[in-house]
Amino acid sequence: MSTPETVAAPSWRARLRRVPWQQLTPLAGLVLLVIVGSLMHPAFLTSTNLFNVLTRSAFIGIIAVGGTFVIIGGGIDLSVGSMAAFLSGAMILLMNALYGGTISPVGVVLIGVGLVLGSGLLAGAANGLAITRGRIEPFIVTLGTLGIFRSLVTYLADGGTISLNFALRGVYRPVFYGSFLGVPIPVWAFAVVAVLGAILLHRTRFGRYVRAIGSNQEVARYAAIRVARVRTLTYVIQGLCVAIAVVLYVPRLGSASASTGILWELEAIAAVIIGGTALKGGSGHIWGTVVGAIMLSLIGNVLNLTSAISEYLNGTVQGLIIIGAVFLQRGRQGR
Amino acid sequence: MAHEPILSGIGLSKSFGPIEVLHAVDVDVRPGEVHALVGENGAGKSTLMKLLSGYHQPNAGEVVLDGRPVRFPDSNAAEAAGIVLIHQELNLVPDLTVEENVFLGREPHRFGLVDRGAARRATAELLATLRTEVPVTRRVRDLSVSQAQMVEIAKAVSREVRVLCMDEPTDVLTGRETEVLFDLVRRLTADGVAILYVSHKLDEIMTIADRVTILRDGHKIGTFDVGDLTPAEMARRMVGRELADMYPPKPAVPDDAPVALEIEGLDVPGFVHGASLRVRRGEVLGIAGLVGAGRTELFEGALGLRPAHGSVRKDGRPVRWRHPEDAKLDRVAYLTEDRKAKGLLLGKNLRENVVLQSLERFARPFVHLRAEQQALEGAVEEFDVRVARLDVEAGALSGGNQQKIVLAKLMLTEPDVVILDEPTRGIDVGTKRQIYFYVGELLAKGVAVVLISSELPEVLGLAHRVVVMHDGAITGTLDGAGLDEETVMAYATGLRRDPPPATLESPRVHT
């Protein structure tokens, strides 16, 4: 019964059996949604519409790539929406203040971008350090920073709206509205973030450690892994991803207010979970998160295009899909 | 013993998927007897027990109760019939109190509310008969493992029990607790209760059991009266071959062998105070003591796994390991005693587990799956891991194979000081011997080995010197040659205590 058996080169049948079919459910859902959409409205399957959907999914998608690291590592970050709002407001105020001085408008935007990326790293590091060094539950820490960032942006805006100087808007506008090789810039950014994230998660030591820690933190610690450092870094990555999303978001409306980024954290978590990542951590895929983010904005798009269901029910459909996705994946995680 | 059996299994077979783990096994349990099941890991002992107590359904054969065939659709049905299994993995709710656990699901009621007073009194009485001093209002989370085990036993005997199935009950018990358990077993059998008893500890079986059924690879080898067998004969029938010497030869440590690891005046707050010891290359230093003496904590403290202060020297160089990674970089490795919670990612495959601690060798900067797979295949061969397929989750392996994977993971870091904490806990005799001989190979390579173990025979069989701990302090450092169990126990229980050496240069006994 228990004789050692050498592993031969896997046959095709064995490979087929080893395909993790259950992990492919998000992709199947996406395909289904595209089929439904194209049947319901002729304009759905046009490149304009699809790029529109992808562009909209870029914000949540980029944030969710960072969220994938946090959640696989056994954590959660509720502060990302507020953080995005705060970073947007701070960025606009800084750029407005710098404009008109000796620095060219392009220079001002570049400084703003640099500042946002740096601040995102710091904000993520603050979350991460409070969680790992302060030994406080991620849920509590990020619930706290959710409130802090949200109130800071309200304070900066004095309860109203922070608007970007019009001259700067003209310079910054192409970052959201421009395209390269026919593909909108935000879609490029989403793709690059996703590819880098996938490489980091699936092909590096760091990614393996994140999964090990999410799977069992004690085992990771006894395996001489720097658990606190790795976990902190997942929040830093999350902060950086939020900052990248902000860099793309600010030129879209050119303003920020207390209602910027409301509920983004839940959409980002939803994208991660629809993508097949276990909420308890330990396993997951970046490509699943990408599919999840696209699905979320695709639902809104299909509802907008067709009048079968009121677009006000967007949240209901999204909610059903989140619950359904987890239900379908339960077989894999239940054991 | 002429009674008719209470419970028997006839031709029981069980397969999990394509793998048959039990093949046409007959077994019967008579009232008032202790019937032991022995066999190597994976021989089918636990499966047989679970078939008899309703946790699994047989694929063939039948369970017979009082002469009539029965089917227990689940464990509740078996328990209703008086057949209770005490699990190897404890089955208590950590956040409930002792009393709430004992009566979970069958709380006594009064006026429509749970009668806590009655439950508490009944639980306190039960624990008193078990001579376990645990407040019934304490949460199980706050108990030691052995206390929790006693609560589990109390829970089992609080029902109308006719057949009590115990799976490795003494694994986590101290010597005294084991004695208490055996007293209880004797009282239960005197009342006509039948005990089905799985254990790896053959000496225990010689002490407590009346009959023994030996299993090997899912087949029954035979049922014997315990008096008719010696432990050696039992072990031989379990493994199906003569067990040559259990331990490898113990080569003398050369007088000029350098000291590899030296600990001086180490305090681990709450656990260990003022511990000093040294181990040389090519030497096995045994660490003996009772459960809770601070043996594990001493080394976890030294290796940066828990807060500690004191001086540590590696190869004569003062070191300060704040994190296990620091110790790893200094080529010191620690095998945890808690394989399932701290040693293995049970839900991950063997490949990811085996390379986890030495990933920097396989990822520069990108992980190299082929190299990892080769490392796994090498480890499987070197440590004789017996698995049908390599792409299974670590949690699917038997205890012995799991331990080999953890050991392989450790050795991939190429340590020259290896600290093994209870390396053979819950492991069958054949695998134990493999691990002992592996220690012998390490010595030949000049590795220094620290062996923390509650099994005195293996400490005496392997160690050149033995450090004995009692209540957080080292009570003696003894020469392994000619050492006997009684002497070690005298130090372990605190009856004997040597004054701490003035300096490490003059330990009480030289090798």
C-alpha cells in the first residue's frame, strides 16, 4: 500500500485532471457576463464600450491587486477608499499651491505624482506597522485609519470640494483620458500593475512567504520567515496601489471631496473574493482579482445598457454575484 | 474473560478513494478487558476504531453489538449505544468552560434553563475521580494540553459508556497523569467496561492491556494475550521484520571536538531561569524533564522564537538571535514539537513545505519550481517518505511521513546544530528507528544534536550527555554512559539537584 512511487512525466489526462477547475469559476462567470451583455445590447461588444468598462475597472482593480496581497497574507485593509480620498485631496492642494511659481505645470504634476506615491507607501506602512509591531487586529487598525483619512480629507476640503487648478487640469488630463496604441492609459496602468503583482505574488520568495503566512503564521515564524516584515510590506504594497489609483483618478474629475472613494474598500475586497482568494488567507491569484474587478464594472455596464433591470439595482446584482462566487468556490475551501 | 464480546467487527474493510487502508479485519472486545491495537503509522488502527464507533462506514464487513449486526450511521448513534471514542485531536470547544464542554449538547435543565449548578457539581465529581485539579469554570483555552486531555476523558466517562475507545491517550500526559489514567482504566474495566486502546508505547500496552491485536498495512497479523508476547516480539510482528538494534552505535565524542553551541545563564521569563549548557560537534545532548519543565522554552528563547536574555555562543562567537532567521543564518535549526500547528502548512503541497525554510536557495529572484521539485524528490528518497503521489497536501500524510517532511525542510537549510524537540512523538516504531539512525548520520558529519524528549529510552539510547530540567531550571548534567531512567527521573522530579557549575569549564561529569 505504501510503497514509494516515482513520479513519471504527467500524461495529458493527468494534467487535465490537475487543472483546478474550481479556480476557473471567476473566468467562467466573466465569459458568461460578456455573452449575456452582447446578447442584450448591440453596443456592448464594441471596443469603445469595452475599453470604457476596463477604464472604469482600473481604479478598483489596481487597489484590489494590492488587496490581494493583504488578504492572502491573512489581513484586511478597510482604509483604502478613505486613503484614496485623502491622497487625492492632498495631491490637488499641493499642486495648486505649487502652480504659478517657478516650476512648470508638467513639473508640478510630476511632483504631485511623486508625493502621492510616497505618501501611499507611508500610509500603508503606518497601517502595517500598527498591525504587526502594535499587534492590533488588521480590521481594527484599518477601521481606525478609515475614519482618520476620511475626516482628514473632509478637513482639508473644509467640508466642500477641492478642485484642481484649470491650467493644471489641461496638463494632467491625458493621464486619464489619453491612450497609447489605441488602449487607454488607465488600462495600461491596470495591466502593468496586475502583471507586476502576479510576478511578485507567484514567482518570488516574497509572494511565497505571503501565502505561507496567510496559511499559518506560526509555521512561517518557525520556518525563520520574517513574518512581521512580510506582513507590513503587504500593507505598503496596498498603499502604493492606492496611490497609483489616485494618480489616475485625480485627472478624471480634477477634484476631491468627502465623498471621494466611498465604499471603494468593499468593492476592492469584493473583487479579490470573487477572484477566488480565500478571505481567511493563504491562497489566491492576481488574475482572479483582475477578473473580479472587471466583472464588477461589467455588471454596472450591462445594467446601464439594457433596461431589463433598473441600474439602481446594480448593488443587488453585485451582491448576489459575490455571494454566488463564494458559494461556487466553497468546495475548494471547505476542506 | 470467557464473556461474550460486547462489540466486534467482522471482515471490516475500508477504502479512502482508491486506497484500501483496512482489509477484512476481525476484532472483538469483551466486557472488562483492555484490548490494545498496535501497528505502525498507517497500519489502520485509527480507521478500525472509527469504523467501530460510527465515525466511518465500512466498505465491507459488519459491526456486531451484543451478537446482533448494527449500523451506526454516525458517531452519535454509536455513543447512544455506549460506544465512545476519545479523539487524538482534542474535541473540546476552547472558549467554553470545562463544565460546559463536559455537558455540551446534553446540558442538565431545570425550569427550562440550563442547570449550571448541577452540571458544575457533576463535573467537579468526575474530575475528582480523575484526580485532576482543574476549576470547572475555567475555559478550556487556558488549560494545558494534558489537562484538556483529562477533561476529554471526563466527558467520555460522564456518559453511559460500555466501550471506550482511546486513541493515543497518554501522548500528551505526564507520568503521573498516565498513572491516574491507568487507575481509571482499571476501575472502568472492573465495572465491566471494555476499553479499546491505541498506543505506540509498547511498555504501556504491556502494563495495561489484556489482549493485543497487531495490524500491519491494513491487515490483521493476529490477536494475542499480552502475557504471551514480549515487547520485542510485538514490535517485530508490527514491522514484519526483525528490529535490529533500535539505536545507532554511539561513537565517542573526541576530546578536542569544538563546542558548537553554548548557552549561559539564559532566562526565559515565566519559563526558564539561569540555564547553562553546551553541546559539541558530533555530540548528542539529551534534554530530559517532565512536561512543563521549560525544555522547549529554553531553546525557543535561545533561538529568538520567544523573549529571553542571557548569553549564547555559536562556535565560540557570541551571538544574539533576535529572530529565528538570525539563528538560521548561523546554521542552527529547531524542529518544533508541534508538527501540525508550527511545523507544516497542512493545506499546502509537499513541495512548498519542504523548501519553505530555505527558499532563498530556490528563488533568486524568481522561484524555480523544477529545482523545488527536485529538492522534494531528493528529500522523499533520503528520508524514505512513503507517499503514493508527491502532489498531495501535507495534511494528507501520516504523522511519521509528516515528521520526515518537516525534518527534510529543516535539513535543507544545512544546519550544523540541530535541535530536535520530541522528534518521535506520535510516530511508529519503524519510523522512530529511521530517525534515530538519521541522528547517527548527522553525528558522523560533525553536526551537534540537541534532543529534547519525554521518552527516556530514546534519550538514554542516543545522548552522550543528558541535561535534566525541573521547573524551569537545570537540575543536573549527567553522563549518558551507564545512566538509568531512575536517576534521570530523580532529577526531573526535583528530588535530586546538583549545584549549578561555577563555570561551564567544569561541568559535573565529563564525557
